[in-house]
Amino acid sequence: MTRRKEQELDLTPMIDVTFLVLIFFMVTASFSLQRAIETPNPQSDQASGDLVAEQRDPIRLQVDRHGCFLLMTTDGQTEIVGKQELVTQLAAAKGGKSEPMGLWIEIESAARLQALVDAVDAATIAGFDRYQLTETDSEYI
């Protein structure tokens, strides 16, 4: 009786497949550049609210934990759901005025960051060049 020679397992094909899969994922991965929210650095020791507070009747936007917006102007309050509607309402609240205008954004502490990003982005699109951010613990809407 002859004893069978034990064969060794060849790992070369498995290593080749691993490198091919690695190269595939590296080529197909999408790398996107994240945009940052630009916030102005304070130029003095005064509170940042002075920029918006010097406005006679500042427009206020409240953001709750559910991502809903409450826009408060001198004309009244408007409850808004969605970024597109927020852009439209903010542009209407600004009224096409060309002078620099500020927005007071009050966000609930339990709100998602995406709601704040939507609010700041909508304000920029609507033409507001200054804003003040305030965090609160109470729910508005």
C-alpha cells in the first residue's frame, strides 16, 4: 500500500481575488468633498448677536426636533415643512430688500444637525448675509 502524498492548499488564487476586490472597491468608491458652514469669527469681545440685534425688526426662524420650521416676522408666524418652502418663505419675508439683512435662528437642542444646515443654507439662498444661532431646550412647534 502506498501512502498518499498530502497536497498543500495553494493560496495564490485567493490572494489574487482579494486584491482584485480591493482594487474594485477603491475604484468605485465615491469621495465627496464636504461643504462647511461658514460662521463669522467675532472681531471683538461683544456678543455675536449685535449684528442681528441692531436690526429694527429681525426675522426669527425657530427649528424644532422634528425638522419643522417656524418663521416669525412682523406680519405673523408661518409653520414650514421642507427646505424648498423655507427658501420661498424666507425670500418673501425679506421682501426683495437690497440692504444687508440678518436672520435670528433658534434651534432646539434635540434637533438634528441636518435641520440646522437646511436653515442656514435656505437663508443663504434667500439672500440673508448675516445670522445669529441660538440653542434652546424647549420645543416650539
